[in-house]
Amino acid sequence: MTGPRYTDIVRALPASVPFVGPEVRERETGKAFAARLGANENVFGPSPKAISAMQEAVGDIWKYSDATSHDLRHALAVHHNVDAENIVVGEGIDGLLGYLVRLLIEPGDSVVTSDGAYPTFNYHVAGFGGELHKVPYKDDHEDPAALLTKAKEVGAKLVYLANPDNPMGTWHDGSKIRAALDDLPHGCLLMLDEAYIEFAPDGTAPEIPIDDPRVIRMRTFSKAYGIAGARIAYAMGAPDLIQSFDKIRNHFGVNRVAQAGALAALQDEDWLQQTIHRMAEARDRIAQIAAANGLHSLPSAANFVAVDCGRDGDFARAVLNELIARDLFVRMPGVAPLNRCIRISCGRPQDLDLLESALPQALAAARA
Amino acid sequence: MTGPRYTDIVRALPASVPFVGPEVRERETGKAFAARLGANENVFGPSPKAISAMQEAVGDIWKYSDATSHDLRHALAVHHNVDAENIVVGEGIDGLLGYLVRLLIEPGDSVVTSDGAYPTFNYHVAGFGGELHKVPYKDDHEDPAALLTKAKEVGAKLVYLANPDNPMGTWHDGSKIRAALDDLPHGCLLMLDEAYIEFAPDGTAPEIPIDDPRVIRMRTFSKAYGIAGARIAYAMGAPDLIQSFDKIRNHFGVNRVAQAGALAALQDEDWLQQTIHRMAEARDRIAQIAAANGLHSLPSAANFVAVDCGRDGDFARAVLNELIARDLFVRMPGVAPLNRCIRISCGRPQDLDLLESALPQALAAARA
């Protein structure tokens, strides 16, 4: 009996799974992490109004979700002062990135990103046979000028830029992003990942007309709105591009409870502001803890802080492993020179108390 | 300013959206349907234990979901007496169908289905540039022999067969499906859609060794388990095929609440049996209502009944529209000769009371 005949692309893809969550280690060791500071989740949780809305929505879960996410899209349109036709809702930014790559990239097409930026974007580019070109970070920032120069050089169809950046937490002023658009090659789309934008200083989001066909922006309810497990995010852009998603997406991919939760979360501006304040406090505390241990930490406009361990990637990896051994879930960048850092998500005071006690021990063990 | 450069496949795809839910009409008319009998939902809802589990899971929704759906997959493995490596969980059968087509189908590859079978499968085949070949139903049943003959003729990589069938509700004994495998061409995969299998008579699910590389089976929590809005389903098959999904899927596509709800629903066998009993009663009642109006209805092994309106597709469409005008949400098959029928999902007694009063009026209006 013969098996199925896979596509050429699929046969060439690695079988390894790049998505290893904290639950894997928790199952291996049989105990839960004491602090969950590795996935840039929002430990403060969503608005209590979103919790209530989701619990109520569970009662109607026998019904399919609205394939158009009508109510949420219209609320987002009001929120951003755009039309509902400028917005598509999907299964997290991860899901929307997959659809976007599928819309544009055929085998051999060029795509540009930064070396060390969001791996899931790279995963999708590989998954559709795209050719990925990477430019280095510059002073721990993604480098818009270098990205666009590379895009022109390789005739890229798509360029990825996160602002604020993950995993470093650095950011550019929106005016700089907007100005860079002048150098975007014809027929190249800028994918602007704004997953962390709510945490960033005013002016970080560039003012770009919503109908500008050169840009698509993605935002999520996983970070500032605190419902990562709901898997819901959205993309904004010109109507033609946004409607193209309808040609290929899983129209019934988004959970009904998620739709209700996102809508309620969006409408609780007070809670959002409290969350942003708490995250800023947590960022400061992480920086203080780092400094108390003689470590420099990078300024961050996100809900995490990259802490420079002061040596190379092997040393940072050792520190990371020592923290994990002490039941703190943290992660680190994958490539040099970013990988001299570990990335610590903002935690509640009690989470950061644990960090405060564990970090000196982890550093000592790593140095030993 | 130029827009993005889409792939050849995307440019050729229609811009029309084939997924129009009942909410669209509800928004147009400003009132809700009085009975929701069009999407083969489970109006009886999920197990109360699943409701509780989901409401509890909402409290942890700030955490990402487990990308491996570990607990659910292992419970399913026990339930089906297979290994967890034989199971992948995804964003509904719709989502899993999309991934499956992507794994196998390159532009120009042949795929076979029945003319009038599940449109979302066809949508995904078109979405990856596959060439779809259709064979007619035979006596209102999908025709396994004709499907496999056609598969051999066109060198198909993939054949779709739903058992029980949607939209007709008819079914084949599992032994017939199993015997048909002998005629499956080498290198052709049988996609067996068992979305409605829990409602079917014993013996409808074929006994096929789980490691048989010629078959993949898909099942869902949307129908018998009653959580359509959660968007969660699974595929079962040989480990190599199942693990291939990990090369391309959105690893964080499934909602955390959905994972908890599916697990609890799976474990409430009593509720499942009650649901199956209620659906059988509702099927009988729909058939009685049809008969009282002089209409024949097809035997069904699903949670809906195809009612033969006795004339052509235009007449059935007129009956359908008259029911919709009376605030009953129902649907109908899309192609002749199936489209002489309307498809009525099983409802609660009060839903079917509404059907009982509306159907004579709708028939009279359609005949006028």
C-alpha cells in the first residue's frame, strides 16, 4: 500500500516542529512553571467584562460563529476610524500571516525580514516555498532602511517589519516607518506587525492612510487585550487586499467565544489603560532586577524586556536554562548578536519576586 | 502607488464569498430567525459538563493554547484505541480540509468528489489550484465505485467521500467503504469525512487499520458534541500523514476554551447518547411533517433530513424562500437532481412546531 503523494514544497519542509510550548516541559517534569514569563502573554488577564462576555457566549456555542466577524469588525472600524471593509479578523496574527503569505508568495518568490525576527513569519514563507532574505538588526533595532534596500535588490514581494519589535522590544517612531515607505519598491507589500503597539509610546504607530495599497498592518487581542488563548487578531489595509483574504481563508476559523471576548475587551478602554500601566511598572521592575545583577536591559515598548546577559549566546542560554530549572518559563532570541539576551515577559509582582530571587542564582550557576 | 502582486492562483480565484451565514439575513431584516434549522447545528447544545469546562477555561484565556492539543489528543486516542500520533486537532473540519489539500495538491493536480457534495472541500481544492472532477450521486447516495473509477481515470491524488453524506443524509455501510479501498489507485488518498458519524447506525464507520496510509478520516465536535462555534475537529490516520500537518498548520490556531470544551464533551457519553436519541426523534418528526404535506423525505443518518419537494430545483428554491420568509433558517443542495430537496436540520420540538405550521403555507405559496 502506498501513501499519499505530497507536494514538492511539503516534501522539502523539515519535519521538526518549531512550536514548543511551556506545557511540554511541564508534562515532562510533572510540575507547572512557578512563573510564566516566556510567551509575552498578559498575566494580568483580560477585562472582567471580556471574561463575562465570553462566559455568556459559551451558552450559544452550539451555533457556528459569524464567518464575517461582523460586530467585531464594525467596532474595530469605529475604533480606528476606518471602514469595516478595511478589516479582516483571523485566527491570531499567526493565522493571518499564513493567509497573507499564501496570497502573495509562489515558490521562489522573494521575501525580506530581519535576522532574528518573528520565526512564525519565516515558517509560513518556507511553507509556501518563498525565498527568505534576512538583514541584520542594527543596534538591536530592526533596520527599515536595510530591509527596503534588500527588498529592492531581490525584487521582494513582501517585507516583514515588527514595530515594536519582538524579541528585542525596541521600536521606531512612526514617522520613520512612514518615511521609509518612499523607498518601498513597486509591487512590494510592507507587512507591519503591530502586535505590541498598545504598549508603545504615542507616535509609534505610523500615520498611513488606510487605503495605501503598499502596507498591511496586523494587530492582536493576545497581548494588551489579554486573550492569547482565544486566538483572534485582525489585519487592516486597502479593501482589495483585505477582501482577497476571503478568497482563501477558513471562513469559520475563529471561535465564537473569541469574537465575543475581543469585542468586549476592545470596549473596555479603562482596563486597557490599567494594563498598559501595569506592564510599564513590570518593565521597570525587570530592568531594576537586571541592574541589581549588573546586567543591562534594553528599553522596551512591549510587554517584555530583553536583558543583556553580557556575554555570548552560549552564556545567555546557560542563564536561561538555569532560570527554567528554577521553574521560571522564559525564552531568548535565536540568533547572534541578539542571543546575548534573554527575553523576560512582564509579570505580576509575585512573578517578578520569583525572578528577583532566581536571577542571581541562575547567573552564578551559569558562570560556574 | 502599486498594490501587492498576488499569486497566479489567487488572481484566478473568484472574489465572491461562498460562505453566507444566517446572520447576514438577520442583519438585513433586523430580526432573528425563529428557528435555526439550516446549518446542521446541534440545537440541543453540548453537555452541561462541557459548558462548565469552557466557562472555567475562560479564566485562563490569557495563556496561549497548547499547540499540540495534548490532553484532547490523548483522550481521543483512548476513545478510538489508537495512538496520539494518529491524531491532529484543528480549526474545524474546514480548517483541516484546507491543510490536507495544501499537503497534497499543486496546481493542476486532480481531485475527485461528488457533484453536490461539501462545497468547502471544493473551495479549498480551487484555492490551491487543484483540478476538481465530479461524479454524480447515484440514487441520492454518493457513489464510491464511481468516485474510484474516476480517480483512476484522472490519476487523482485525493478523493473526497462523506459518510454519512451531506447534504442528502444518506450513508453506506462501513463494509462497503472498506471494500472500495481495494479499488483506490496507488498514491491516491481517500478523505473520509465522518462529521455526522455519531448519528449513524452501528457499522457505518468502516473498520480500517489506523495506520493504513490510503485513508484519512475527519471528525468534529460541531455536530453530535454540539460546539460548532468552538471550531474544533480532528483528523485520524497514519502517523506520517498526521505529522505532515505539523509542517504547515497554524500551530496556535485552536482556541483554549474549545480544547477544554471538546475534552469534556468527549467524556460525557451519556449526554452524547441523549443527543443521538433526540436527533433521531427530530428526524422522525421532520419526516412525519413532510409526509403530512404529501412530501417524501430521505432516510438520514445525520442530524438533518433532505425533504424532496417533488418537483425541480426552482420549485424547491421557492419553497425554501417561503420558509425563510417565515423566519425559518433552512438550506438546500446546490445542484440537480439533489436540488429538488430542501435540507432541514433537526430542531427542538418547538422549532419543529414552527416548521409544521410554516411548511403547508410555504408549499401553497410556492405552488401559487
